[in-house]
Amino acid sequence: MIELAPSILSADFAHLAEQVRAAEAGGATVIHVDIMDGHFVPNLTIGPPVVKSLRKATDLPLDCHLMIENADDYIPAFAEAGANWISVHYEACRLLNRTLHHVKDHGCLAGVVINPATPADFLTEVLDIVDYVLVMSVNPGFGAQKFIPSTLHKMRQLTDMRAARGLSFRIEVDGGVALDTVTDVVRAGAEILVAGNAVFGSGDPTRNAQHLLKAATEAALQKV
Ligand code: DX5
Ligand code: ZN
């Protein structure tokens, strides 16, 4: 099943609750929250207090994408604030196995994220632990960047690895997902589609979400 996870990074932070509700009205079923620390990525965003407020604004699962160093130190606070899904970067975790278990121990779904330059093969040892794999299709740090097409083969590869090993993790894509790229990512195997600029950048978030989901669902139907 295809799900749309609008990223609030491109939303109006002064009106987050309304923006999230508008995306939900357009069919969004997950809210993607980008957490940046100014170290792992060259940008700063938000922390647990905003997650706590968002928690009151929506019943949708909050998908917290941690682009931070020392994720272990912050996982409890995000879980307590109301995160439902927490993903950590392969590139930022020295003890990835431990960190993923840490996420699960706090009652959240655990995801692992790979940057565009990280091969999907590097995840072999954690695929049986994670609930989802997030393939970055831009270099993390900013919204509204250009989609990197060479990341598509990793979504295909993960689909094959999952089937070969009888696993059930889901595949999420993040970065540059818009009407002109959504068909390719769905055909490549992405099931959870993060979109920031394409939902909140301009126009009406409800209509934007509807259009993206329609294109994604059509692509998924063509696949079978
Ligand atoms: C990038 C973030 C993304 C970003 C996606 O570092 O992880 O979630 O908000 O934004 P768009 O869809 O605008 O590329
Ligand atoms: Zn993200």
C-alpha cells in the first residue's frame, strides 16, 4: 500500500497544525518530521517540544527522521514527545544494531536511513531488525532539492533483498519526490513517499497531496 508522508520542513511553522490537517485532508497518512542538528547535516530544525505539540494536532503517525549525531541520547525524548516511527542514519550510528533496538525498546517503529552515496548492501545485517528502510534521494539537510535518479536502483535492490530473505520491512523514499518523479520511485518499489516542497511549497496542500497520491496509486497499479 502506498502512503504519503508530507514533510513539515516546507510547511509554515507558524501554522503547523493547520498545515498538517490540510495535508491529512488530501490523503496523507503519515507526517514526516525532519530533525537536524547542524552537525550531521548543515542545517538546524526542531526538537522534541515541536513533536509534542504536533502530537496534539494530529492522530497520524509521526515519522521522525533523525539527521543527528548521538541519536541514542535523544531517542527517549522523541519517543516521549509522541514519535511513532524513528529513523536513524546508517552514516551517523557507530553501533547501529544497538541504536535500532533502542528505538524499538521505546515503543517506536525503527527505520534505518541511507544517504545517496551509501550502498543498500551495507544494510544486510540490519534488514531483519528494521520496520522500514528510508532511501534518501537527495543529500539530507534541505527541502526542495533536485531528485537524484541514481538512488532508484537501491529501492529495486531492497525490494529484491526483502523478497529473497522473506522479510517485511517497508521502503520509504525522501527527497525531491514530486509529480515528475513519483512514478519512478513507486515503480522502483518505494511504498512510503515523503514529500515536502511538493505538498507545502506552493498552492493548496490538500490538492497537492491528492494529486501526488493519485499519480502514485496509478503507478502502483501499473506495476502489477
Ligand atoms: C531532507 C529532508 C526531507 C525533505 C524533503 O533533508 O530529509 O524530508 O524535507 O523535502 P522535499 O520533498 O522538498 O525534497
Ligand atoms: Zn526527511
